[in-house]
Amino acid sequence: MFGLFKNNFDEQLRSEKDRLNSMSEKELLIEMILELKRIDQKCDDIARKIVIWSN
């Protein structure tokens, strides 16, 4: 069962790597900025939840 998940994860990782390799530097920078913004929003959500649960 877990072997199927690992194989699927490996395939997704490989396809993502191929996609990123085919991009130009500008496209990669844009992708990185967008991903950093998503991470920042998730961190803010987590911080809010921690404050709510700690009260």
C-alpha cells in the first residue's frame, strides 16, 4: 500500500522537476515569489490558530 504512495510521490516529484527545468529564469522567480506568498499566508493562519487555541 505504501509502495504505491511512494511511487506516485516519486512520479509527481519527477514531473514537477521536469516542469521547473523547462522554465525560464524569470518564470522560476515568479513561481518562487508566489510560493513564498502562499507559505506566508499559511504561517499567518497557523499563528492565528495558535493564539485562538492558547486563549
